Amino acid sequence: MFLRTCVATLAVVVWAVLAGASQHIKSGTLPEGPEGDIDALTEEQFYVDGSATSARVFTFANGSRSLHFIPMIHQAEPAFYEAVAGEVKQLKAQGMDLFYEFIDFDDVTLENKRRVRAMLGFLPSPAFYAENVSGGLVAQDNSKFLGFPGGRDVNVDLTPAELADAYERLVGPLEISDENLTMPIGEFVMPTADVMQITSVTIDRRNQHLAEAINSASGSVLVLYGAAHGAGTVKELYALDPSWRRVD
């Protein structure tokens, strides 16, 4: 009798743990991305083309928390963003914080706008992508993903000044050309930065920043970030905490 009672008690405990873990990492409506352990994931596996059926989620867990990474694209079919919004709504209802990508060019000085334009040739703002859509696509509008009940909405991106500072620490002072000084700030100008170093700042440095934010979070998080950041970010996170695992 005692043995049967112990076995029954253990079964209840195991079921409760598994049920809790399952609820903890439960996704909403999006399919899971291609299989693969963290160290084997590639940028190509996170790629989305913006079609309605390309939206997906990559799920990870470290034993106490879960991470749901949804690869994003700046221009897509409306149905792509609707599918993402549905996933965000369901996951946030479980209490998860939403970490999202957004370099804010509105609340920034003209000097720092010019510094970023010296790096890239243009300002990668929502307005820029909205003005350059075609073929039935629409630009990503973060307001469609914010405000759902549940956890907080947190912009975890770098500021324009931090982006330019990261470049200057790596390469040296940015050259602001005469064209950059005279052309309207919304126009393209020829960048003066070392193009071979841009990815180290716009991708790698932001991956590190995002991974540090996820690692410091107190609970499970949902991340909306460009597809090019997916594999790099989770590998940076794994370097900070090797207990993270892929949940297929």
C-alpha cells in the first residue's frame, strides 16, 4: 500500500511538472520553424519571405523560462502580419513580455540622424519602408502587435546614437559629407562608412544587445525581430546561459 501510494504521488508530481512545462512553452497559431539545435541553426532557417504562410516561431527553454522568437521582415503581405499578431496575442495572454525591434528616428537629434545616414546612406525608419512598398505588400507597423493584454511591450533595440557610437568604437569617427549636411534628411546620400564593418554593428552588436536583454529578463519572453538576427541572437544567448535548449 505504501509503495502504491508513493508511486501514485510521484505520478501526480511528474504530471504536474510536465503539464506546467507544456503550458509554459505553449505557442499559439504559428508553425514551429525548421528543426535544429541552437549551435546548428542558420540565418537561412530563420528566413521569411513575407508571404502569408512564411510566418513561423522558434521556441527555446532553459528549464525555468521560455523564449519564442518570431522572425520578422520590414515589408510583407498583410496576412503575414495578421498571423504574427495572432501569435503575439495568444502568447502575451500567458503573461509574456514582448521584446520588439525598433530604432526610433523621431526622438533623436539631426546630428545623430546624419551619423546613421553616413553609415547606411538612409534612415531605416518605418516611414522609409512604407514609402517604398510595392506588389501588394505593406510595411511593418509595430502598433499592430502592441497593447495586447498580458506582459509588457518593451523596445529592446539600440538608439541611433548607440548604433553610431558602436561603429565609431569599432572603426573610428564617422565622416559627415557635404552631401549629408545639405540633402533633406529623408533622402539617400552616399555612405562614407566602411561597408565591410556595417554588419558588425547593425547585426552583431544588436544581437548581443538583444541576447543580454533576454538573459536579464525575469520571465518568459516573446521576441519580434528581423529574421537576420535570429540565429545570431540565440547563439549569443546560449553563450550567456548554456542551459537554453531548442523546443521543437
